[in-house]
Amino acid sequence: ENDSINHSWTITFNMNIDEKTVNNSSVYIIDKDNNKLDFIDLKTVNSEGTGSIVLENSGAFEKNKDYWIIIEDTVQSIDGKRLGKGLKAPFRIR
């Protein structure tokens, strides 16, 4: 219904995230052709024992297309613990 197709996501972990390990190589979204989408903001928010990664997009999505959020296992907690494994989560823009 919204033709601008701007979206944002907040991904919350059960640990505070080391902001130095969050970048466009460790957290990103790809399309079906494995092309990375550009973001206007990629940041971490740490509060009350949890860490969140916030991704904000500037209208690069197309309706009825498939995409994947990728979080590489190089993302770490502030005490150096790495993720047990990475994440590749599919979604579709409606």
C-alpha cells in the first residue's frame, strides 16, 4: 500500500553487542540475486543487558520481491563472545 517502501528493523540479542563488530559486512540485506541493499543507518543500541541492531532502509525494496537479512557469526558481545552461528532470515515485501 505504501509505494515508497521504506522499512526499518530492530534485531534484539540476549547480550550487549560490540559495536565494532557491526558493519555492512556483518549485518546486511540481500535480494534474490545476492546483491546487498544500501542502508541509511546501521547502528547498535545497548540497554538493560540486551543488544539491538537497527537497520533503516531508504526505499530500495520492491513489492512482492524476496529478500534476506544476513547476520554473520563475526558479530560479538562486548565481552568477546561470538554468535553460535550466523543468521539468514527470508522475508517478502507486500
